[in-house]
Amino acid sequence: MTAESAPPAPVPLHRLHFDAPGPPRLAEPPDGAPVWLVSRYADVRQVLSDPRFGRARLFTPEAPPLSDVPDLVSSPDLMFNQDGAAHLRLRRTLRRAFTPRSVARWRPWIAEMVDDLLGRLETLPRPADAVGAFTLPLPVAVISRLMGLDEPVWDRMRYWSEHAFSDGTHDREQVASALEEFRAFGADLVAERRRTPGEDLVSGLVAAADREGGVPDAHLVTLVCGLAVGGHDSTSTMLGNALLYLLGERPASWPRLGADEEAAGRVADRILHLVPLGDDRGSARHTATDVEVGGVTIPAGATVLADCGRANRDPAVFPPATLHDLFAPLEAPTLSFGAGPHYCLGAWLARCELQLALHRLAARFPGLRLADPAEPVSWRLGATSRSPLRLDVDW
């Protein structure tokens, strides 16, 4: 590919353009079959919450593959890709682990991890890479402690994450090999925790699944693998994109983040609401029957794309006057974590990590800045996320 024909460099995710939301309509994407696009806040919430809109039928053997390369996101064993009783059984094994009360108990040691990494960052030559020193190792350390994983496996987790959420640049055999190794690791971990349970999250999941009954080991292994990589990939992505936005375009807000932890929580909420994980514009569903949404009948058998990014900017719910006010409380629950039966169980943990990381980083480094704001961003790409591969900072 020549320089003239190369695609343009991606814009930072906080600068993505979103069209105004409107009534449900049939859309024809340039690279796929027609889908029904739903974009207003109330309509998106309905699609994500109504059991007549499901995920499992998108991943049946007769359904067209969503990707030419196998990845964890497209696995029918993934909890997010199941509906009904199978989904509920898996979700019940995990639900109690990530309640607000559980996350509140973890908060002190998460804060200690943040402070430890900041102490290490302070000793590095400047400019320092905030991704390598902070935004990546923090979520990896948190999910590893929860799952009882030793530090030697951390580098493999990153490798597995890159292939589990492949952006298409890895060849099919490479991804298949990495996923086979990853699933073998997950299966061994489940078997080990079943033999010798501990106080970690995996032991709790295995015990809960065995009590629940009817949970296939393949589903449990995929759940554990999804936790290992999804538990750090999303949070690392959120934190890296947040720093790029705050230091690059909202530097005047930085001192207040360090002075007020509650204000940092509101900023975390706004950033989670406005800055998507990646370029994917919606969450897909399949209709089991004719369903009326926003005064429009969507026929049975249709694929529906719920555009959470546009819904999160619906002026009927989120007034334009306060949409970009980082310190204003959200007027309604964000759809960034979904809604309904597939709502992200890790939402409270992600918010906690983002709030503590931003508050304590700003308090420790009130003069933190991008080392070279004009330097083009080098992006880490994935099937579901995009974030800076490196972020050089100074103070």
C-alpha cells in the first residue's frame, strides 16, 4: 500500500463525530448486510433490555461469521453472546463478585497499587511513558490480584489479549494458536481452583458454577479467560484515552482532579460516557419476533445495531449545554456499559479504578503534561478498543 492510498490516521476517540440520533431506520453498511440502526436513548435502552432482542442467534453455526479471524469476542461460549437460561446461569456465578459493596472493599488495596505505581513512575527518566508505567500495569495488577494470578503470567496475558481481541492484523493460524494456548491456561486454572480452592475470584466462580449446576466447563473456561483479558484491556483503554484527552485538551481541569476525589469521580463518569472504547459504533442484537421500537416495527429475524455513542449524546436526555462539562453529574445512566441483562458486571470496578487513578495521579503530579502535544499518537488497535500505544509525559 502506498502512502497515497493508506487510510488516514485515526482521530482520538474523544473527537469522533456522532450524527444526531433519530428514529429506527434500515441502514446499509458499506461492508455488510443491511441492519436496523437504533440511536435514540430510549430506543437503545429498549433494545438492550428487551429479551426479544438477543445475542445468541448472531453466533449460531448457520449465522454468517462476524469476522474472518477467530477471536474471543465471537465465541458462542462467551457469556455476552448467550441469552436466556444459559446466560443467567453464568451471570449468577459472577454477579456477587462485582457488586458496589465488593468493589468498596477492594478500594483501599487498589489505591495502594496506584500509589506504588506512581512512586515507580516518579523515579523514571523523563519524559516517561505513562502507558507502560501506569495505565497498563495498574488494571493488569488489579485483575491478577482478584484472580490469584502470579506476576510471571502478566506478559502472556497481554499477548493473549492482543489475539483474543485481534484487530485483523494477525493471521488466522496465529490467532487460533494463541487462543488454544489461552483456553488451555484457563482450563488448567479452573481445574486447579476446583482441586485446591482459595480466596480468589476464580475459586469463587468455580464454586458458584458447581453449586448452580448446568454450567458447561467450556462456558466457565471462556468466562475465566474473558475476565483475565477483558478485566484489564477495557480499563487500560479507558485510562489511556482519558489521559490523552485531559492532558491534551482539558489541562485546566487537571489540578481540580487532584484536589477533589469526588470531582474526579464525576470526571470519570463523564469520560466513560463520552469517550468510547473503540471505533465500533454499536452493540448488535437479533430480533426473535416483530418488535415496535420508537413507533417503528422492526421485523423478526432482523439484525439491530444499538448505537450507544449517539444515544449518549441524545439532546432529549443529555442537554448540549452540560454535555462536555466534565464536573457535571450525568443526567441519566450512561449506556457505555450497556443496559439490561447484558449490562457490564465490571462497571463499578472500572469506575473505581479510573477515579482513583486520575485523582491520585493528578494529586501526585499536578504539573503533569504531554511531553510533545504535537506528536502524532501511535495507536494500539483491537477488535473492540483503541488507545495510545505510548503516551510520553513530563512534569
